[in-house]
Amino acid sequence: MPDMSRLSADPPPDGVGSSRFMPPPPVMRPGRPVHPLVNLVFFLATLYSTLVAGTFLSSDEWSWSTFLEVLVSPARWSSGVSYAVGVMAILGAHEMGHFVYCRIYRVDATWPFFLPGPNPFGTFGAVIRIRSPIPDRRALFDIGVAGPIAGFVVAVPYLVYGLSQSEAVAVLPREGDMVLTSCPLLWLLVPIFFEPDGIAGIRFHPTVAAAWLGLFATSLNLLPLGQLDGGHMVYALSRRAHRLVSRFGPLVLILIGVLMQGFHLILFGLIFSFIGTRHPPLLDEGAGLGRGRHLIAWLALLIFILCFIPTSPYFVAGVEP
């Protein structure tokens, strides 16, 4: 076995670059191309599932019979259009933010995959797959931050419109109602539209549910872990900070989730505890970000704080008379 320490210490022969003695950078070969028809099928499936979810969320009776009827009754889907369009627009803006910057930096990436889901929101979100190495820290930062900012910019107008169309109620939520838990942005906006006196709650317009889901997805993606958008940004800012945050981040998430009944935080903490939080290296780790991107990082932190939802949504199990 050769003495690698000596090999790396000796100067290279004349005319030969030192790269001969360094391992080549990792190369991700582009995977098999995905036909755009696949993306279209996923898009249509998610449009259907969100139409059904929006219609069901808008109904006055939440039961299995109502849900099964909504599944096969296109005539009823009109009440779910505003929710479905909002969800698709917000998720689409988020993923297209990533996609556009991948194109700018000539990083091979798929078109967005929308993911239908058998849950009250009708979707598990959307993703793109990056299939080639990211060249440097600037590209990584821009690709990572573009998605959350784009999704947030689209979600806020939907939220404001939805709040303007929502109504205050003087009675407690009914048994079986779903309660959308709050975040700092809602704490700021709700008092603008509603007086706190004399109301027991707010019956949200479906567009608020779509915006809420967008804020929820934005906050999760901005968590500074692994290869989430927030993880990309922290790695671009400082590999040392990324290692530190990734080491203790899952435990912190679990603790916050336990204290705040944030089951989604517990789930994410457990997932990253098992799969790890390592980040793949870049082709060039040396290029700096510049002052402008550091300011954008502070903006992303503000967006994360505004969108952070510590408590999971829940269904009302029963109400007191």
C-alpha cells in the first residue's frame, strides 16, 4: 500500500499540475431523462386531489359519505377551485424558483413533480430532482433560496384575499372541524381583518387554507438541515455552521415538537435523525457569496420566522356545550 502522506507532500514533477495528486471532484451523471408526460400526469392527479380536498374542506358536513360523494361528483368541485388553484400556484411558484435558477446555472434538473396525497390537503407538495453537481456556493445559495421566496411571494396575496373573504363566528368549532394552527404572519394579519371581541373563532375561506399550506411548506423547507432549502443556504454560507446545526437540529426539532404539540416537527426530527444531515460537496467550495446574498439570507430568515408553525393542525374531537 503506497504511503499517501508522502505522495501528497512531495511536489509534482515539472510540467504536471498538483491536481494529479488530488482526488477528482465527485461527478453526478445525469439520470435517465423523464418524459414531460410523467410530470403532466402527476400535475393532473394533484389537481384532481386538491379539487376534491378543497371541495371537502368547503362542505358543511365532514363524513365518509360526503367524502365519497365528492370523489365522484365533478359538479360539486366548483367550491374547491379557489383552494386547488391556490395550492397549485404556490407550490408551482416554489418549485419553478428552484428550476429557473437551475437553468441559469446550467444545473441539470427535472421539471416539477406535483405529489397528490390522501390527506385533508390533497397533496404532499412538489419536488424537482437535481441530477448534476452544483458548481459553487453562489449557485447553491441562489437555487436554494429562490424556491421559498417565490412561494412566499405568491402565498401572501392569497392569504390576504382569503382573510378578507373569511367570517368570524360566535360559536365554538364544531366537532370534526379542522383547526389551522397559527404562525407569526397570521398573528400580524388576523387583527387587521377581525376584532377579537365577541368571536369564538374564524371560519376561513378555502384560499386561506391554500395559503396556510404554502406557509407550512415554506417553513419546513427553510429548516437549516441536510439538503432542505435552508440546509442548502446554510451550507453555502458556512460549512462549519451547517455541520453544527445539522448535528443538533433534529434533537431541537423533536424537543420543540414535544413542547408545542408539533407532530410534524417530531416527524422531521426523527427522519433526519435516521437518514442523516450530510450535504454533498460542491465542485468549487471556495467562491464567496458577497454582501447582497448575506442580506437575502437575513430576508429568508425573516420569512422562516413569519411562516414557522410550531403546532400541528388538528381536528376538533368534541366541544363543550
